[in-house]
Amino acid sequence: MEIYDVIVAGSGAAGMTAAVRARELGLSVLVIEKAHKYGGTSATSGGVIWVPNHRLGTDDSKEETFRYLDAVTSGPIRRDRVEAFVDTGSELVAFLKSISMEPVVMPWPDYFAEAPGARADRSIVFPIYDGRKLGDHFTTMREQFTRFKLLNRYTMDFVETNTIASRAKGWLLTLAKVTGRYWTDFGTRRLTRRDRLMSLGGALIGPLRQRLIEKGVEVRLGTAVEELVVEGGRVTGVRTRRYGNVATIQARQGVIVCAGGFEWNQSLRDRFFTVPGSIRWSSTPEDANDGKLLEAGLAIGADTEFTETGWWVPTMPTPIKGVSNFEEIHQAVFDVGRPHSVCVNRNTERFVNEACGYDRFGDAMLRDQVATGANTPCWLIFDATFRYKFPAGGIMPDAIMPDRSIPPDWWDHYIFKADTLDALADKIALDGEKLKQVVARMNDYARTGKDPEFGRGDTAYDRNFGDPTLIPNPCLGTIGKAPFYAIPVNLGDLGTKGGLKADARARVLDREGQPIPGLYAAGNASGSPFGNCYPGAGGTIGPAMVFGFIAANDIAEQARAASLGGYMHNQAAAAE
């Protein structure tokens, strides 16, 4: 039987952080990953971490953070876990710097920018990472989705992506830079089509994986944890399956569950979610986060919390080019709030400030579905001006993807088009008269700069993703240039917000509220400390990494205490 001090299940940001920290504290560690590539959902994400009070040259504080969180949380939260998160966040950031990672503060408004205590300096990213530092492990990191790579080939950071997508000043030079560095990398081009430079989630996971390589920590791929082994009331290891072979691996000090949520388990969605939706609406890697470790925890008496909801994001499917029998799920994070567009439910009614944060947009979809039964999906309606300037899910702007290049089987299934609003409404079963009234009101709002219905464009967050050339409101543009288009928008997710219930030390709790010895959880495998709230960009990965860090610290502390206790016992016995 293999024996390690710590077993980490899952190789995303939470698991990688926990593993790196545990190894730095002198513990032997094994990382187990079900997939054949490491990095989890984190590697495919934007790689942003929301860490208030991070002490990277700002004047944020714990008090200011709680002023903000107290204002924006509309349901129960875990105050003890939020306090642990805020108190430990700066320690995590300092630790990342100590292992040569380079956190960069981004000027992004919190998602409730209008709330007291909101700031625009709590989100952190990491600079582009050179994948050659990973050696042979470069090719086994999970790749970014196509939406984060130009033409599914070229790596871009956030600034480059925004400059090219919005055709801001200098966008052609930026485009030349992005493509030029790819094609001048002759050594990598001889080996693989994949860009050796990694941005966003790859820039976060890459250096963590590099540290594990340097420390000799194995990340065992293609290995599923099927059961938590319990002896004498304590979790002492895991039972795994790899290529049909079953094995038991022992953990002397603890098992840390960081295997993501349950969004790819339809039965768990049906059991827990308020509006279950479909697994096919999720934007996380297909079949990755299936909740098997949540079920394993339930089997040994673990409790759960906040399982009724997800980290929402509007999503849109399109067929994979060249493999049209298979669909790719595209996030429409900012697309739904761009000017020259409007979102309506199937009753042809607006239901949300379309430019709000994507999780708030999803919450509005959920509430409208519960109230009317006419959402999920809703419709994004836009005109030719929008089509020229902006993407819509997997439909790139006209300059990159003109109508003539859209495959014929996409039309009237994934994207709809008509010369008039009446004709468009007929195609998608909306009320034509109501749609024209909605568009007429939006055009009035574009002229006045005020949306009296939902306040679109009133906050710094809204305006951050609008069109700065539009006056008086960058989020509002007239919808009038034919042809007109529509795309269905699903209640997608970035994962689930709930899971195993854990305490402020990341210890999993049983149904009586007591810690289960030897079992820890972090990331989407556990309940979010914010409950149903998504406070800012990186509000998923930030706490995931902090609680992975906390779990490793606690295990190391318990191991030291046990070792010291054993030493003192032996000394006393020798004295006798």
C-alpha cells in the first residue's frame, strides 16, 4: 500500500495550492486527478483571484471588505469562513510571491460596484507564463477553451483580448504582436500547434505545477477517487480506480478534497438546484466535475451547504467546426450587456440590467424562471451594428466571422436572422409587437443615456465593458440597423456554489456539526463562504486557493502537534 502524509484530490487552483503549501511545510504529498490533463476548471478559466485586503500596495482593510460584503449578501453566509478568508488572503498572496509567482492587481470594479465598500483593486491576475518551464508536463495541462484564444490558436492576456475584441486604438498592432510572437517561436512550432505561452488560468496553474515538479510531487492523472477510507472514525486514505485497477492509498495526516463541484451530475442537479437546468448548459470542462467526491462524503456522514445554486454565467452552444455532431459551450460573460442589444424572456419582456455581472444576470434568469416559467433559455436580440462590433457566444464579430462563413446548419438553430423585428419574432416564437415596443424603449434610453427600468450603465462595472465611443451611456446603443439577430441564452454556470460543509479551518463537518477527522475540502467541492453572493472577479478561485492553503496549514500544524505529543510521551516513558 502506498502511504503519503497528504492526499489531494483534484489538480485545480485549490488542489495545487494545497499541495504546494503542504510540501513546502515538509509533508509528503500525492495529487490525484481523474482527468488525463491537470489544471481542472481553473486552467480553463480567466485565472483571476478575488482577494480583498491583499496588501499589494492598496489601502483596503478587513472592515472595508465586510462593509461591502454585508451590503451585497442577500442570504446566509458563513461569517467564520469569510473572516478566515479575509484574514488569510494576504498570507496566501505573500506565499505565492515567495515561490516566485507575480500577482498583478487589476483595476476591475467589484461586481456590486454601487454598494458601500466596493473597490476596484481586489482582483489579481498573473502574467503570461512560458510553458517550456514545465518540460514534458507542458502538454498535459488542460488547454484553454477557444473563447480565450484568438482563432483557437493564439494566446492573449486580458489587455490584449479586450483591445482586439473592442477594436480599441492600436488593436491592429496588438493583433500583429499576438500572432507574430506565435509564428516566430520556431522551436515550439516544430513540435506542436499549441502556443507555449500561457495566459489567464494557464498563467495561474503553470507556476504552481512547476513548483510541484521542482519539489518532486507526483500529479497522478487518469485516477478517480471512488471512496473515502475510514478507520476508527477517521479518514485515512482513498480508494482509487485507474484503467480498471482498484487501489487503496493511505494518508497519514489528511485527505483534502479539491475535486470541483457537481455541475456535471444531472441527478445531483435535480436533487439540489432550485432550477436544475441541464449539465449541457455548464461551461466547465465536459464530464469533469461530476460530484463523485460529494457523494463519497455523503456516504460517510458529511453535511452539505449552499447546494441549491451555482456560479452562474449565461452560456450559448455552437457546433464544433469540422465536427458538427458535437457542441461547444460558450460563455457570454459580457456579450449580453453590450450596446445595440437587449435580452428578453420568452414572454418578450426584459427582466434584468443586461450589463450587470454575469452571476447577477444568472440570478435574474433563475428568479424570472421561477416567477414566469418563461426563461432558461431567454433571448439575446441584436442588430447589424452589434454584429459588426461584438461577439455573441461562439459567434465572432463580423470582421472575423461574417455571415457567409457561418455554417448553414447553424442558422435558425443556434443563431437566427431576419430583415425585420416582426420576422425575427416569428422565427423564435416571440410577440412581434411587444418586441418592437421593447426595442423602441431601448432606443429612447440610448438617446437619453438612462435606463429607468433596470439602470443599465449606471455603475462602474457596467460601463467597464461598454463602448466608450457611445455618448451619453456606453452600455446603450440604438437597435435599428437591419438585419436583426437572436441567440438563445441558457442559465449556464462556472461550477456549483455548494458542496461539503467545512469550517474556518477547511475541515469537513458531519451532520452534527463536528469535524470529520482527517478530511478537508476547498474550492467548489465545499460550500462557498459567501453563500449565494459572487462579490467580484475571481470570487470562486480566490477562496478556493485560500482554503487550500488553510487546509495544508492545519494539517501541518496537527502533524507537528502529534509528533510533539509522541516525543513528549516517549521522553516521559524514558524518564520512568
